[in-house]
Amino acid sequence: MKRTLFALVAATVVTTPVLADQALAQKKNCMACHAVDKKVVGPAYKDVAQKYAGQNVSAKLATKIMKGGSGVWGAVPMPANPQVNQAEADTLVRWVLSLK
């Protein structure tokens, strides 16, 4: 019984932050152009995590979330997201980079 309870609590602790950050991505309309594991208009978040694994790019990616950008993933530009503040952008970047 203790082992089962521990496994359940551990699973909740591990999965809850990921779901919360995915909820933020949905709330901020990021999921209209991105998905976790497949290309939509923009790259899959897992592909972003793999591309930037081990690199110190959090500030750069947070800025790109807020201000938009182009050229890294093809010809389709990423529009600016003025509805995303700095703290939210930082949270989204941490979540995306954790998906590797």
C-alpha cells in the first residue's frame, strides 16, 4: 500500500508542472501553431528542446516568444505575442526545454 501511494504521489509531482505549463501555452494561444510532439505551423516543442539542448538560450527564446522572429525554422515567421509577459515567457521556455 505504501509503495503504491508513493508511486502515485511521485507521478503527480512529476506530471503536474508539465501540465500546468502546457495549460499556459494553451491559454496564450501557443498551441494554435505548435504541438508538443509534431510540427503544426511552427516546430514541435520537443524538436525545439532537442535543438537547444545544453545551450544557454532561455533569455533569447523568451524574447522570441514575446517579440516574434523568423528564419530559424523556415520561412514562416513567428508573430509577436504581446499577451505574454516576461514571467510567462520564462515559464514557457522552461517547459519547452524540459521536453527533450
